[in-house]
Amino acid sequence: MKKNLISAALGAVILCTATSCASIFCGSKAKVTFDSNIKENVTLTIDGIKHHDVAFPYTTKVKRGFEDTIVKAEVKEYKTETIVIDKTFNPISIINLCDVLGWGIDAATGAITKPSQSYFEIEFKPENKE
């Protein structure tokens, strides 16, 4: 009986100290939504990956992490628009408190950050034809 109690207590300590809360609760990607002032389908390039025939509103996941996410929106007869999604601190990672391993895992997976906003309006401007 005493052995089971010690095992349970040890298991609880390991469980509490070996977790990375932001990675578990938030993951390494975050959802963002893009909308636009046009009805045409566009091509979105998000961190080098093309998303073809996108209709707005469009929700997708972007990587968390310390690097900004670059989004290019392209459609015929309109100027290419570029959006920079900057990242901010993810307060969920505070749950780790004194767990250095958890902070390390959250930092390595990028879960320690999140996009500064989750909704982006793309304002397309017609291309000048001269």
C-alpha cells in the first residue's frame, strides 16, 4: 500500500514537471482567417507554400515561432499584396512556471508565441494599366 502511494506521488510529480503546457494546449500552429474586398479566387503564398484558388473568408493554420510569417496574395488585374504576421508572447506558456524543460519544449516547438492577431483583411488595389 505504501509502495503504491509513493509510486502515485512520484508519477504526479513527473507528470507536473515534464509537461510543456503551451505545446499541449495550443500546438505548434495557430489558426488565422483572411478576408478581402474582392470576390475573385486568389493564390495565397504563406511562408513559401502556395494555397491555390482561395475564396474568402479563408481560415488556415500558420506556424508559431519567433519568425514572422509572410503572406503574399496574388490575383490577376490586382497588385500583389504582402502581409507580415508578427508574433507575440503566448501567455498559456506561463503555466509551466518553474519547469525549465517545459519552457524549452514550448520554445523549440514555437508554442511560446502566437500570431499578434487572428483576422487579416486584405485590401486589393487594381493594377494600373498604362
